[in-house]
Amino acid sequence: MKKFAFFIFFVLISAVVFAQQEPLPKMTITPLTGNYYVATSYGYPGKDEPPFPANSLFVVTDTGIILIDTPWSEVQTQELIDRLQKDFHKKIVLCIATHFHDDRVIGFDVLRKNGAKTYTSKQTYALAKQHKSKLPEFIFDSDTTFTVGNVSLKTFFPGEGHSSDNIVVWFPQQLVLVGGCLVKSLDTNSKGYAGDANMKQWSTAIENVMQRYGHAKYVIPGHQGWAGGVEQLSHTMDVVK
């Protein structure tokens, strides 16, 4: 009887643990404009929390694919690599992460093994190393322009906000701004994880982004939907004040 009771207890505990860890939804790829796409992966933002979406942007150029921010796991990063090879017959050749958290950098090792050059700012590299996050192969010291094939992009550090190293990435040809986790989606009124945030400077960082890229046609936040374009910037200021 004791053995049977222990077995029932074990089954119940296992069921509770399983119920707390919901399976991750399948990663999705959504066309944005032209050869620009948003890949939405999923991860667990905290213990016992349900899966949460994270956005990466990729651009198909004539010589390879640019990726901004890795998917939220190594498995999903490999899945994205495989899907892009199948759908576009091209490899990811460049990946830039917008800050040091896992939902931006965790796929770096997988990308590097598949031939992509991985980059972050010098500040992001230092924080990733400090927090034992995945490290890029290359770093840049200041705002930098990259060109892959027929597409150019520019990185911009607007000041501290979601993290002390957060950057945005601007694609001038299609007026696409990747805001990363500095920018909040219209889908939320929550600041989200703010353990590394500078709440006093966040609004100022957004103001700096608005001054430089207020004419953006598309703005991609780090999480959730991207409807509203630049309206998400003023929304972010409301959320973080």
C-alpha cells in the first residue's frame, strides 16, 4: 500500500511539473516588406511562466541573409537556419544582437558553426561575458554601418533603457527600425523584465531614437506585435514613465 501511495504521489507531482512547463509554440515567420521578415520564437521569461514571443528580423540580400537578434534558443536558431536554407537557398552571413540577454544572443554559437559572422557592441560583449551569456565572434566600438550585398544597416546606441547596452538597428532603404527590447509593443502596458533597466534614462533614450528615426515606416519591438509603427515609441515613453 505504501509503495502504491508513493507511486500515486510521484505521478501527481510529475503532472504538476509538466503542467507548469508548457511546450513552446512553433516559431513563425511573417513577411514585413520586400525581402524583410520577422521571425517570432518563444521562450520562458521566468519560472512557472508561460511561453512568451520574441522577435528577430532577417533580410534576404543578394549575397546572404542578415539577422538581427537570434531566436530564443539554440534549437530554434538551428530551425531558422534550416528553414531559410530551404525557403531562400541562402545562409545567414551576419547576425547583430541588440543587447546581452539570452533572447537576443543565445543562438550565437549555432550561427557561428553555420558560417555566420556574429557581432555585438563592445559594451554588450562585456555584459554578456560578465553574465555568462553567449559571446559574439566580433565587436564594434561605436555606431557602425554594415553592408551585405545590396542592403545597408546602421547601429545606434541611444542611451540606457531596457539595459545599459541596448542598441537599435536602422535599415534606411525600407525605413525599418529594429528597436529590440528598448521598444514596447502596443500589445502591452508592462515594462516587462526591468532587472537591468535604467528607468531614469529610458525615456531619454526613446526621445533620441525618435529624433533620429521618427520617420520610420516599420518599428520592430523585442517582443509581441509591431502594429503602429513609430507610435510604439511614444507608447514606450508612456509605459516607462
